[in-house]
Amino acid sequence: MRGGMDLQSGESAGTNVDGRYSRQVLFRPIGRMGQEKLQHSRVAVVGLGALGTVQATQLVRAGVGFVRLIDRDIVEESNLQRQSLYDEQDAQFGRAKAEAAAEKLRLANSKVIVEAQVNDLTWRNAEDLLMDVDVMVDGTDNFEVRYLLNDVSVKHGIPWAYGGVVSSYGTLAFFQPGQTPCLACLFGDESPAHQDTCDTIGVIAPAVSVVASLQVTEVLKFLTGNSENLSRELVQVDVWNTEFTRIQLGSPHAGCRCCQKKEFPWLQATQGDAMTVSLCGRHTIQVRPKDKGDLSLDEMAIRLAPLGQVRQNGSLLRFEMGRMTLTLFKDGRALIHGTDDPAEARSLYARYIGM
């Protein structure tokens, strides 16, 4: 598998296969050989929200040897209803999701290497973070990142499991370059102008669990060499009404800019590098100044302490200033909580952090 990583499986492989993973090995399509393939596999989970926490849990417990967790966000109280790796203390201290999830997963399976990346996946870092894995798993909540995953997938020949959930229904597919159409074939070249989100119409945890579990099942099929069992369909599910719809993916579309013409605009600066992004209707604006560079959070804490309440944990700093809270990351990115106005968010960032 990619990366040539030695997971030190030799001395413990027999124990792991017969003990921890014994029930999975008894499942004939996986068996002992499939389990050993999993132990030498590398997977990236992009987004550690509702989908991503279920995906990451199942992958780590299944014994996938290396799991990279990529997320830009922090834990909030409203996450706890469906994001299964977090607890009240994580929300109270606003911990970075990637770090909080990694901590829990390492306790669940110390044999797996779990890497936390507190990062916003963009055209600048996507290839560095993704090109050394065998499969990518979509746990995101926006199509911009999904088109980025799609470009990386086709350019580097890496399959990925797409999924999305709102309300009681969800959609998923497994895209394999050269074998299936790509995301751009199915949905066109641009992200949808309007999307329902969990913040506008809600979401229930069972829908999340079903979609994430089906995504992981496709990943396990691929990693264990069961390619003949891979779904070549777009699957839609409504758990409230117990309805499943399956649509054949068919063949790649002639003239597709991505998988046919090999054009990858989402991996180029021409696609834009927005300074502000509203996070899924959450009364929060992300501010990412261009070329800010790494910051010293210790120095920022000293500077901001006289102006409001400052807390540090892990790779972020929390600064409370009246009705607003600013979460600052080492890479200069910040989440401004308490506003939906990009101009106000930029102004607050410039005032307290500096452009």
C-alpha cells in the first residue's frame, strides 16, 4: 500500500488477527489475508463531524493501520447529539475536533497510527495531506471540499467514498478512478447554489450512522481486495421512511473536465482562496488571511490577555470579547463566533490579530 509504512505487524499479527479482530476474520470475504491488508492500509478521513466520527471509529476499530484525521473545526455543544467521539468537556473547552477524536481513538486501538491534522483542506495543502493514502473518506459538509477530493482522486488515482446527510436522508457513492464516473460527471462542474444543511432542516443520528457505515463498508471491500463486490451505484436512503434508492453510476461522461480531460481547477489558485467562509449556517465565520504564516499562540495569548478572556489548549487559542469569541489556530486561521457578517469578522480579525 502507499507510503511503505512498517506498522510493526509481524510480532503481533497472529495475536491481533486471532484476538482483537477474530470476529472480523471469521467473516469470509475479509478473512486473515484481508485483515493483514487492512493493517498495512492508509486512509484519510476528511471532516470529523457526524459522518467523520462514525467513519473514523469504524476504521480504527477494524484495524486499518494508519488513519489521518483532517478537520478545521472545534467541538461545540450542538455537536454532541450526533458526533459520537466527543463529550461535554470537549465542547466546554472548544477542543479541536481532529485532536479530540484522535485522543479517543488511540484509546480504542493503540495498534493503529492515528494522525490528527487540525487544518482547513484547501488547494494549497490537499495533495500533501492526501496523496500518500490508499482511500479518502468524505465526512465533510460542503461541495467545495468534495470537488477538491474529486480532483485529488482522479489526478493521483486514489478512490474515495462520498457521503452526505441532512434531516433523515443521505446519499453515498464510491468513486474509483478508471472504473467509475467521477463526482464532476454526476453533478457537473460547479457546487450546487443552494443546499439544505443540518442547521436549516436538522439531522438525526441514525441517518448519519447508516450512511457512514455504508461508506466504510465500501472502503473495507476495496482495501481487502473485494473489488468485485464494490457498489457501482449512487445510493440514497431515508431512514425515517425506511426507503432505499439505488441508481447505477454508469460510465464516465465523455468530455468530463476532470476524469476525461484531466483538468483540475479545484487544485489551482484560479478556483479562489476565499478570505472568509460561513460555516454551515452556524453564526460563525472562518477568516483565513492569505500568506499569514504560522503564529506563536503563546505570544498571542500574552498580547490578548489584557483585552478579554484567553484560553489555550492543544493547537488553538480561544479569545472571548463580549458577545464574540475568536478561535485562533497556529496557521493564522480563525473562527469568529457570534456573527454572520464577513465584513465584521474581517474587521475583528484585523483589530485583534492583524492582517
